[in-house]
Amino acid sequence: MTARAVVIDRPGELRVAAADPVEPGPGEALVRIAWSGICGSDRELFTGGRPDGFVRYPVVPGHEWSGTVLAVGPDVPADYLGHHVVGEGFRGCQSCDACRRGENNLCSTGYAETGFTSPGAWCDHLLLPARLLHVLPPEADLRAAAVLEPAACVGEACLRLGGVAGERVAVVGGGSLGLLGAQLLGATGPAELVVVEPRAGREELAEACGATAVLTPLEAVRRCGRFDAVLETAGTPGAAHLATRLARRGGRVALTGLPPESDSLVTARLVSAQLTLHTVFGAPSRAWTHVVRLFTAGVLDPGRIITHEFDLADAATALDLLTDSGSQVGKILLTPGSGSERTVRPI
């Protein structure tokens, strides 16, 4: 069977092309992809909504993935061969001040990320620097592991919030990031863990991910000033403002969403309430290490939020489902050779 890759040549133009695997060069590894995920930023690649400087067309999407190492290049330990792996997306230079601080997601030499500026994992085989790999145990569920990338992104926000047992915690947004965040924050032992989500039908899954209650934004407003820590994952207009209102005086807020530029915060609220505000762009290496450990230990179950699976050839159909998604769509995965679309579970 001919190896394939999904290519977006320019906004609105998607095709499945032959893509034979390339022999890895120095420092590189070749991975056979098992599963790859679809998220809102992939939809932006297709629609043209990705900001300038954060995409290079033509591009093979796919920054969420799992697989098995098939081959390694010179200077890469042969021990990698045959191992299940996931991989970081940001390709920092490793030498600038940001990279040396551990903030490889903010590399000063410019933005470079798998699936956006370099070929991603909507394909049968992925070539990438071996230094980006995180090795999983042999018994690891590769299907669930494909969702570790968004878990790492929200994991960095949770690390910054520094959850303490017994606190009251809120998550604004009940999508994939919010549900993963609920699992991570739930692991810290909060006394209360509220998920704020406007769409009906997400209560059961949110509660399975650790939520003690699921509220609409209107219901949540009635609890303003109640929460010690608030995680925002929605990226919709007003979500960040709501997150800061939910936090108690002296509380902590972490923002991960990218709303329209017209969105704003009330600075007087931030100062008068003496809020500690964190913002997170993607996942640095420490966040990957954090979530891989939790996944390996069985504390984090990213597979819980998967609802649909598609064959690689049906990527366009999968994107359409994401675009038209309602409460019944969670994380969508692509896989080489699955044969057809499959609904895994209703939400």
C-alpha cells in the first residue's frame, strides 16, 4: 500500500498525496504514525484563519500524534527503535535565551512547529528531530496517547496555577482542552471543580473528567469571586473576562485561549483584586514531561474525550465534522488504514 499524507496546499485546498518515507538524517527519527488528532488550529489551516507567520503552505497538518519509531539517523541511540512515542511540536533552536530558560515554545529565532511550519502527522510516516520524542511504555495505549499534545498545552497552564488540595477551582470551556484541564486539576484534590460550558450535553463527560458541577456562563456569573484558581480554555469573546471575574481576590487565573483581537480585560479588576494572571502559548518541554508521567501512571486518561475516528483519506470529512461540531463531538482522530469513520461514544 502506498504511503500517504494529507496536504493543504493553500486555504480551502486539501488533497491526499503519495508520500514515501524519507530516511532519517543526523539527529532525526522516522515514526510510523498510529493516530493523529484534529483541533481548531488545524481547521484554521484549512480555512485560512491561521495568523501570518504561524503557517507555511503547502503544509501537512498534524501536531497531535502517537506512533512507533521505525528508524533513526546518525547520532541517535538505537534504543529508540521499536518504542512507542509521542513528540513535542515546537522546534526551538536550543541555544537562544528563551530555549535555555526552558521556554522552547518562545524560541527567539522564530516560530517553528510540526504541522504548521514543518510537515505534521496527518500521514503514514513522520520525520522529526529525535530530541523531541518522549518514549512511552510498551503497554501504552497509542490511541489515547495521540491526545497528549493538547494535554501538554493545558498542562503548562495547570503547572502555572499550582493547584493545592482543598481549593475551589473553575475551568472556563468544556471542549477538549477544558476536559483535559479538568482531569489535571482534579488530580490535585480540589474541594470543588466547576466546568463552565454554554453547550448542553457535556455534563456526563465533564463529570467523568472530574467536574463536581457543570454550569452555563450565566449560572457561573452568580459565583463570581468564589474560586481560588481559574483555568480558561475557551478562547471565545468574553471567556477571559469571565475567568477573571470568577477568581476570588488574590486568586490565580491562567488563560490559554486565543480570542479575537477586539476582546479585552478590565485592568481595574485585575489590580483591585490583586489577581495573578498567567498566559500560556503551547507546551514547553516541562509540560510534556509532566503529562507523559501522569499518563504513564494512569492519572490522566486523554482517551476519555475521543468521540470519532476517521481514516486518513477522510480528513476533509473529519474537518467538516469539527467545523459543524456541537455538543456531540469531542476529540476527532485520524488513523492510517482504519477503513471508515467510526463514532466511538456519544457525549
